[in-house]
Amino acid sequence: MVNPLQKAEELQELLEIVLDALPMASKPKSVITNVLEKTQDIKSALETIHHNIVPLDVDDEVKCLSKNFEFWNRLPGGVIKQRTETHDELISHSKTLKALYAAGIDILDITKFGEDDFELAKKIGDKFSEIYNIWQLFKLALYHKKEEVNTQVKHAKAAEYFFGLMKRYDVVSDYEPSFLVQRTSEWIEKELQDIQKLKSHSNPMRIEFDKLHSDYDGLLQGHWLNAFVYQIISDHLTRNDFNHEIYTLVNYRAPSEIFRSKGDFDIIGMVGRKILMVECRSGVLRDNNRDFDNITEKTRGLKSVFDMTRANFYDYTFLLVYNPFLNRPWNISERFENTGIIPVKPDAVRKTVIDLFRK
């Protein structure tokens, strides 16, 4: 985007040079003088706009986003807590977070995922539909502190992928699959590769496992979706050389007149002049928890924050990435109609991001 104030200043300088350096008759000199005066008036009006209404040096401001993002990327994975040097330094290196802070919103902590988190989240997300059933059973087992999953032979292929993944990341140390021979009521231990070949897909199947580390428990229970979506968005914006900064799990406390006093932004950032907020919900959205209202209120509150900083300067994109297995897509679309919030299934995130952000 061309900076009109800068161009007006350049035109004024050129006209002054013409008047000073070139000899001419009084009539053409009068014409150029008149144009110079009009240019000075335009420049004065543009300065008023720049200082009091909206900045006109947009490109210069936007270019700083990528430098901010480089600082964020250099930070190690983990929780960045308030009242620490890293926290304060991050705020100072972030246009997005600084705008929130200036509006009275306290950033309590920010979680930065590590490379292993991203890798695991991607491997889960890429197979989300196939492994969903076995994964849910595994999460239930962890919740009830059990080390056994009961399902059917038809899920053996998904179980092979999922438990192979869990073993690779040391979530489990080992696992033993078996299936039930219904006519004898006998459980037979067999490799998942062989169980897949059984003709009776409805036969019960059991997988006993030895739980090892808990490092990825939070990721597996829900944060995987934040990491998965963040990675897709960041990858697309970086590949296409967008000036941007984007953050995950920003835990905040806001003044009550803006929106809910406490909460978190799953993914928040700035892409050029566009504010991006993504709400990731891997569970069920319920009316009795005010889930729908809370999401809508949060997006409206965020918009009001940035509107206060620079009126009519920012555009907004709000995405809701939800679990289509636990929520009816038609109901989600209906509930967020006319709210400005775009509901997206996990397998449609990349397409949505590509459509929204094109060079």
C-alpha cells in the first residue's frame, strides 16, 4: 500500500525544486505556485488524518509483525508467566499483545508449543477421522486411570496407528492387543496387523497398555487441536510471505466492561491489518454452559478492544474449529449465523485459511 502522506511530501518537494531551479514566465509560474499551495493543503489534511484518525504509514507498521514473530519463534516451548522477564519482553515485541495490554487486558500467561507437540498434533490431526473412536476410548481410560481399552476388531487398523504413535512418543511403554473368540469366550493375544485380517469385524477387541510419561496428557486431552490449527495457519502465512504474528493459549484477565473477566484466546494474532482469532473446541458445545454465548461475546469483546485502539483500521476474522463427531455441523452453522464467526471442521482448516489469506 502506497503511503499518501509520503507521496504528498515528495510532490511538494518536486514542485518547490521546479519553482526554484527553472526560469519561467509569470503565468506558468503562477499555475505551478497554485498547484504547490493545493499540495500543501492536501499534505496538511493528510497529516491530520495520520495523527488523529488512522495511520497512513501502514506498510512500515505491518513490516514489524514478521520481526515480532521471529522473536516468538526463537523462544523455547513452555508456559511464559506474568511478571517474568520473558513475558515482559514478549509483550514489548508483539503488536497484538501490546494492544490488548494497552486496553486494560492483563496477559496472565502464554503457552508456546514445542516442536514435538506440533509433530504429535499433526500426526493426530492428519488421521483425525480414522482414529477418533480409539482415541476417545484411550482418553476415557486415562481419565478413569485405567490401562485398558475395549473396542471391536473393525478398529484394529486405527488402533495400530494410534498405539504405535503413543509408543513412539513414550506415552505408553508397550501394549498388548487381544480379541475375543465368541463361540469359546476365549481371549487370544494377537498382533494388531493380524487382527485386522479377521472376518468378523464386530468381535470384541481389547488393548492393554502400560502408561509411561504424562508429558503429552494435556495435548492429548484437548490442546492437540490448538497446536494442529496453529501449525496449519502459521505454515500457510509463512510459506506465502505474509507479515504476521500469531500466538497460542493466551490466558487473560479483562475488565468486565469489555468481556468475560478471565479466559484464554486459543489462537490470536495479526495478519497485516487483519485481526485473527481462532477458538478451538474439541468437546461438546452446550447451551447450559453458555458455550455459544461465550464464544460470541469473546469475539465481540476482542473487536471492541481493537476498535478502541484504531477506529476503522482493522479487519477481523473469527474462526471456530469444532469437533464434528460431538457436534452437529448444521446446528453449529445455524447457531453462529450472522455472528461473523466462521465454523470449521478440523479437516477443512487448511482450505479455509488458503481461501481467507491469498496474496
